[in-house]
Amino acid sequence: MLTLVKLLQSLVKALHSEGTPGQLAAGIALGSILGLTPLVSLHNAVIFALIVMLNVSFAGALLGWAVFIPVGFLLDPLFDHIGHQLLMHMPALTPLWTAMYNMPVVPLTNFNNTVTLGSLVFSAVFFLPFFFLFRWGVTRYRATIGERVRQSKWYRAVTASKLYNVYRLFKPE
Amino acid sequence: MSARIFRWRAIGPLLVFLLIGGVLWWLLADRIARRSAEKIGTAIVGAKVEIQSLHIDLANGDVTIRGLTVASPHEALKNLFQADELVADIDVVPLLEKKVVIDRLAANGLRFGTPRETDGRVPADPSASVSGRVMNEARDWAQQFQVPALQLATGKIDVGTLDPRKLSAIPAAEALSARADSSRKAWQTGLDSLHLGPTVDSATATLARLKTARATDLAALNEARRAIEQLKQARNRVTMLERGVNGGLTALRAGVAGLDSAKQRDYAFARGLLKLPTLDAPEIGLALFAPSAVAQFQRALYWTQLAKAHMPPGLQPRADDGPPRRRRSGSTVRFPRERALPGFLLRTAELSFLLDPTAPQPKRYAGRLTGLTSDPAVYGRPTLFDASAPAVTAGAMLDHVHATARDTAGATIQGVKLSPMHLPSLPMTLDPGQGTTQLGFALRGDTIRARWAIRSTHVQWSRDSAAQGSTGADLLWRTLSGITDLQVDAGVTGTLSQPRLVVRSNLDDAIAARLRTMLGEEAAVAERKLRAEVDRQVDPAIAPVRARVTTLQTDVTKRLADQRARLDQAQKDLEARLRELTRIRLP
């Protein structure tokens, strides 16, 4: 339940943050990588660092992560297939994988796991489409029903919670 | 105003986050590593791996494991081994490549075959784990061996049911009967087609005319000569028919003789239904010790095949199951490369172990293991193990460097307490006590060569309570309970798909002689009973056919003889009258 409330807070705060639609969309797109790929991977540490360090919406990233976790579970068979094709059925790529496998640090990313590689490739391919899609969606939201939601009582209740203060630390400048 | 790209003030929280991560690592790394090691070890061995404590000292590159227990995948309440302490000297830099290279491992207090309180085996699911698949393959391999039954517990000989449909004499008799009928019809037709009656009647009429004819009646004389010629032709036809009949009769008589052969075969078939206990010494060795021997070979095969699965030959990319997690595991593909480090390498292990740990003064020995690796082709050298002491010699070589894997292992242990062997077919339990055991195992590709032997001079026997009242078991007990020496030799050769098992022991001849004494008379009685049963079922079918053939032979022969006699008599009469007429004409 708490997770659901937090998700709701993330959604609301992200959509009404002071950040631009681009910052919010970039946050969601980066968060989608966290959700689509297996979480405990070295590349996700890099993604997390990017979310923290880049001036993107942190709430948007949390939102993207939360939304894309179930999507990731659903698409795992597809990711497995993609990874299998890339790792096992493309001889032209074998020298690349072999070099990466015997390189320092790179194997810690688990790139040689079919689901990890498949989901990472999928996330990378869809990063820009997601970014533009979410930017368009946020712009449309703010132009249409955003102001009415901001005036509603439940929005004020959500933003008044203590979590909002934590969020403000990472809000886009 | 454009937004800035970097959020510099987030560096502080990020550093705090990293610090928290470091503290968590410091607090939980040992626990996480211990659980991971247990999980991975269990998956590899196919039985529970338990670790009391594990400490990682990355600064010095040391990993210390205390209280390691590896359960046996083959025995429920037994450990494969336990170790008091393992100290691994790890090369830290390869960890960045996710490769574990242990320069030196010191294992102290290794104990083999210790008891445990709970079942340490994990379910062998062939689709879920490599160990499960290998376990199933080894089990299937062991089930190929047909171990003959040694039915001594009751001393009874089982007489199987004699199915008349499986007796060959009955259908042979039916077939011969049909052949006799068709032959009779054919020969009758042949006789009818000879038309002997008109020929003989014509000759008789000619003879009558010739009796009143003169010597100058040339027409009558010529008619007589023509009649004689017709009689000769008729006799030739009879001769030809007779030849055919004789051939047919010979075939029928052969058929009758074939019935006797078929009956003999039926006797042999019936003897096969007697479930006689084997009386040959090699078969007895198989019946007694094959289960124990096969169990040893099955275990050796399991470990070598498991090693092959985790240490595959070659440099081709290969996929294994991915790490277990909530999400799909997928497959983790390894890309070995020449002159690179293998994924796992244990360069040297110094092993200190105890034999017979439950004895008042267990014996302490030392061994050495080198080159244990997940990528033998990358490492380029085989895995070697050796341990030697005054009473122990053990060695193994796993050579997976080339495409065809070569695994050899051998061990001789003297003065060790050997496990008691239950011999269900006797039924007795044999406790070899302290003795010598040897195991040799070689697997090259698909070709297997293995030997298992035990020697003991202090054998003790105990009887199962269920067989106390059996006469046969009593006799055998008296024979075997006086034997204190035991020598068992078992060997497997051939290929994995077609192995040949030979087992011999010094008990074989003693048991075989006793069996012959015990069961000889009973087997003879049972055989007589079965022969009588064969006679009862076969004779009613054979006897009428035999009689029919005899009757047919007599009948046809007699009819042919009669016809020939008629022709001969008519010709003789005509020729006599002709001679009489021609004699008057001559001066």
C-alpha cells in the first residue's frame, strides 16, 4: 500500500514539478531502463548515477522505474530471445563478446546474460522514442488538465506530506 | 533561461549513498558470499552445501571458510565430506573480470563419509539443474545392467505356465496333416488319370481273340503287339506316378521326423520356463555383488560427467543457466579465449584429511589438487589430484583440454573399515570389516573401463531374520558362515551405451557347488513334470498325423502295386500267347 501511495506521489509530483517536460521525460526514460533490465546489474548503477547527477526529474525516474518493472517481467521472454540471438546466433558479434568477456569490469555488467543483454538493448533502442513520447504526453497534460488537478484538494494533501520535502532535494532546477 | 545539465548539489547525497553501500558491503558481504557459495555449491554438487562461516578479506586477497559440509548426492544421511577450514588465497585483479582465480587453497580437517542427521540430497530435476540431469543419466546407465536373480531364500523352483500356443509341435502336426490330405488327393487324381482299366480290358479282349487265332492271322498278331505296347506305356506312367508318390512319401516321413524334432524343441522351451537359479560361478558373482559394484561405478560416472558438464572441453561459446532471481534467469554465455584467464581456476590446493574419522585414532593424510578450472582448454593443462600415504594411494586426472575428454581416477585404500553389504538374494549381510578397497575408473570419450575390488580377511556374516526357516538358506548359511576371506573383483568395459559388466568373487564356486547339491533333484523333478505336460499337449496332435501318414503310405503303395501287377499279368499273358503262336509257325 505504501508503495502504491509513493507511486501516486511520484506521479503527481512529477507531472506538476517545476521541471520542463524534457527533464521529466528524460527522467522517465532513464527510469524505464532501471525497470526493464534486471536491477542488480552494474549498468544500473551507472543509470542511477546519471539520474542523480543529471538535471533530470528524479521523481520522473522513480515513476519510470515503477511503471516499467511489470513491463520488464512481461517482456522477459522477448528479452531472453533477443539476448540469445545476439549472443549465440550472430557469429559476427562473437569476437566482440569474447573481447568484452575478457575485459576488466565489463563482465560485471552481466552483459553475457541473455535477459540482461536483451533488455538493455531493448531499453537503449526505445530510450529516445520513450523520451519524445513522454515529453509530448507531459506537455499535453499540462496544457489540458494539469491546472485543474493542481487546484484539487487531494493534490494539496499529497504535496503536503513529508515525502515531498525529500523530493524537493532532487527536483529539477 | 536554459536548464543546467548537471545537478552538482546531488554529489553529496550520492557520496552518502555510496558510503551506505560500502557500509552495507562491510556488514553483509560475508553473509551474502556465504549464501551465494552455498547456493552455487548445492547447484554444482547436486546435494546440500552448508557453510558455518565465510570471511572475505579483499585487502589481503584471502577468503576463509569454516565448517564446510557437503552432503552426498547418493546417500541420504551421509556427507560427501566435511572440512574444518578452507583458506583461499585469491588473486584480486581477475575479480574485475568476474573471474575467480585461487592461487592456493589450504583445506584442513577434511573428513569423508561422515554421518548427518538430515537428508542432504536435493531433488534431481533434470530440466532444472545440470546435476539433476547428470544424476538421471548415471541412473539410467546403471539400470542397463541385467543382474541375474539368485533364488535361494525359499529353495523353490518356479515352474512357469506352459502355453500351448507357444509349442512348435502342434502347428507342425497340423501343417503335416494338411500336407498328407493334399498328397492323398493328388495321388488319387494321378491314379485315376492313368486310365489303367480300359487298357487292361483291351488287353484282355485281345488275348481272348488271340486264343482262337491262327499263326497266319497277321492282323490278330499285330493287334496283340499293339496291346502289349499300350501295356508297356501304361506301366511307364505307373512308374512315373510311383516315383512322385515315393518322393511325397519321403517328404511326409521327414515331416513325421520333424514332429519329433519339434517336440524336442518344446521340451527345451519348457525347460526354459523352469526359473532355475543360476548355477554358474560368474553368474553368481554378478547376482551377489553387481548391485554394489554398479553403485560404485555409477558414482564415479556421476562425478566424471558432472566434471565434464562444468569443465567442458573446447573454446566454443557455451550457455549455462543464468543466476536464479525473481525475473527470468535466461542463459549466461561464456566466451573463453586462449591465453586469457578462465572463469574459475584453482591453481593449487593442499588438502589435509582424515580417514576413518570415527576410529579412536583416525589417520591423517595429505593430498594435492592442481589446475581445477572451468575452462580447461583456456588453462591448457589437465586437472590433477594425488594423495599418498603408507596405506593410501589415490590419483585422478581430468583431461578436458582437447575435444575428447579423458578422465581417469584410481584409489587404493588399505586398512579401512568397509561398508557392510546386504545380499538380498541370499538373504544375508556381509560385513567385510577392515580391508582393502580399490577403484579404478577411466572414461575416454564414450569408452569406459572401470574396476572395483575389495579384499578382506575378517568377514563376518549375519542372517536376515526373514530367512531363518528356509532350508536352502540354512544350507547356504552353513556354507558361507565359515568363510572369512572375501575377494571381489568387478569390472566394466565397453561404451557407455553398451557396457559389459563382469563380477567375480571367491564365494562364487562355494555357492555354485552348494546350489547344485540343493537344487539338482528338485530341478530334475520339475523338468520331468514339464516334459509330461508337453507330452499331454503335443501327443494328441501328433499321433493322428503320424497314423494318417502311415496309412496313406500303405494304401498308396498297395494300390500302385496292384495296378502294376494287373498290367504285368496282362502283358505276360499276351506275350505268352504270342510266343506260342509264333513257335507253331516255325519249323
